[in-house]
Amino acid sequence: MKDDNTILAHMNSRFIAKMACGAAIVAASLASTTALGLSFERLGGTMVAHGEIKPGDYQRFVDAYREWDAPPRIYAFDSAGGSVYEAIAIANFVRLSRIPVWVTGKCYSSCALIYLSAATRQASGEIGLHRAYYNPEYYSQLTSLDAQQGFEYLQTVTEVFLRDMRVSTDVIELIQSTPSNEVAVFQGRPETSEMFGEESPYMEEWYISKCGGIEREAAAAWCAKTVIETIQVNSALVDGWRERFNQDRVGMATDNLPGFCNAVLSDSFELVRLATENQDVLPMLERRAQPLEERFQCVSDAEDEEVWAFFNTITQSEEAYDLFNVPAPEFVMRKYGF
């Protein structure tokens, strides 16, 4: 990697030497990884990426995105992880594209960096966290001093990136403290939503400024309606429905709920209980939920404008494309000075 003179001029010389050595160690450790890891598929409006993240995947991801005639509605990732550099570069592109990331399978290690970077995200599958993995065939041959320098370098790169993405300190500390041979797993939408949130703080404030906040009464009604639609068949109360709800109220019923429902679950479940006893409650839920439905539409319209603006820039401007069409290590060096 070439030095960024503007950044390095402000660094302590000993720190520069340590970081340069660490970069060389990490590069050598990752050099034996073969190319072509992620595969990309189209499922309707979803761009699916699955497999191990390997060198070259960042540029392949950008090129796969540019092949679409219209921007994908969703990125769906299913990966056990892989190259940190590639993941950080992909994560920056994902953030700028404003397209949500969904995980229904597994997204571990460096894949989780992409998930955490998304402006909006949701996971009904598993998010697995641990610190960076090093090739043992190379790393085990190092002296402890060289191993320390390589370790601290990649830890620093990862932490600077996560802070740039405004990931919470608690999550960063969990990643950095979990050994690479272990995984801290969070599973299902309620758990992943509570731990990581479903939108970056700046997006939440942007939504509020454009479309207003989420009122508790509307949220409780909308979440209750969603629970009912999840458990019912074609939104019609059926025999045995109450028993199914009582047996599974924190399982199947809540798996499809967005994060904001966590704060109103008790109110929502009371409304669901009332609906099991009196179907006339359902029209009331529709009325109460209407303001939130309108907010969703407002948010969707605002997001579409941003998504299309980025898509048109990347697909129609070769100059803009060239800013992203670089190897992942070069992109990371440009962005973060490492």
C-alpha cells in the first residue's frame, strides 16, 4: 500500500512504523486466499450475495450492482465472512447506495461489518460477531512482536471503520473482545433489532424531519395488526387461533415485527387479545394504524429519491464509477488512511 502523505504527516513516527509493519503482515496473511468468493443472484428486486468474501469481491459487487436496470430494492447477504478489506469497501458502497440489507440466513464475521454499515437493516437470521481472523499457516510462524503489530493494525482499521459507521461502542467492544475462533451470535429480528437497531441514527433523524415521528398509539395498533396477520390465515380469525397465539406470542408472532414494536409489545398484545374476542376491533386497529402507514409511504418515497440518485450517478457517470472501481485495499487506504 502507498502512504497517504497528508495523513501520515500527522502521525507519530513510531506509530507509522508499527502500522506499516502491521499492514505488511496482514497483507501476507491474506495473500494465500483464492479469488472469486461471493456469488450474486437476482431474486425479483433483491440482489443476493452469498459465499465467502474474498479478494476482488468488492469490485465484483460494484459491477454486479451496475448491471441492474433499476436499483435493487434489497441486498440479501448470506456469508460466513472473509476478507476484512473487501467487506469494509463493500460496506461503504452499501451505505452510500441507501439500499437496505436483509439477513435471513447467516451473516458472520466480516459480513456483519456490511450489515452494521447499512443505513437500514433487518435480520430474521443470525448475525455473528468476532474479531478479525488471520491465516494460521502464516500467523503462527510470526514472532509474538510481529503478530502483535499485525493484530493491532487490523484491530485499528476495523475500529476506525466501525466508528465511521456510527456503530455503538458496546458492539465495537464485543467484536474486539471475541476471539476469532468463537462467535457471539444474535438470532431473530427481535434480538438483532434490540442489539444493533434497524436504522442508523442519522437516518432515524432524517425520517423524523421528513415524515414525523412514530406515535405510540399508532405503533401499538400497527404492530398488533401485523401480529394478527402473521398468525391468521388471510386475515380471518379461525378456530384455535387464540390458542396458537397464547402458545407462540413471543415466537412466530414477533419474528416479523420491526424494532419500534419492542417498546409497545404489551399494548400490542392486549389489542391482539381483544381482537380474538371481538372481530369488530379489527377496523379500529386499521384506523389507529393509518398514520403510521402514511409515514411508511413518506419514508419510502424519500428513500427512493436517494436510492435512484446514487444509482443514476454510478451507472451513468464513468468518472463516478472510477472512484469506486479500485481494489479494496486501495479504497480502504483512501478512505481511512490505512
